[in-house]
Amino acid sequence: MVFSHRMAALAAVVVIPLGIAATSYALTDSPEAPKVPPKVELESGSPSAAPTPTGTSSTPTPTPTSTPSDEVVSRPPVSDDDDDDDGPGDDG
């Protein structure tokens, strides 16, 4: 009798989680494969005209008036404005 109770407990420990997993797997929807658009357009700062065939551009391509430069910025000065350390027992 004790052996059958142990077997029932062992079976319950194994079968119940497997049943939950199988039910969860059966009820989940399989996601569709992502659809890739045929053409990807990136936004730019200014709207552009409709593309023209090569060699027949009606307007010249604007060139940037200034290019970004590598500007070195100095670090701000270090100051001790933290007044939270003026607690009791502080000798400073």
C-alpha cells in the first residue's frame, strides 16, 4: 500500500508539470515570419524630390556649408559643494 502511494506521488510530480507544459504548448499561437518590405526609406532632415534617372538631375545636389569638427572641450572645474557631510562628529 505504501509503495502504491509513493508511485502515485511520483507520477503526479512528473505527469502534472508535463501536462501543463503540453497544454501551454498546444494553446500558444505560432508567430508568422516577419515580412521584410521591398524597399526601406530612411528619413532625412529635409524632404527630397522624387528620384530622377541617373544623369538627368534637374537640381544640383546641395553640399554642406560646414562639416562637423572634432572640438575639444575642457573639463569643468571640480568643486566640493556637497554639504551633506557636515553631520555630527564631523571635524571639518
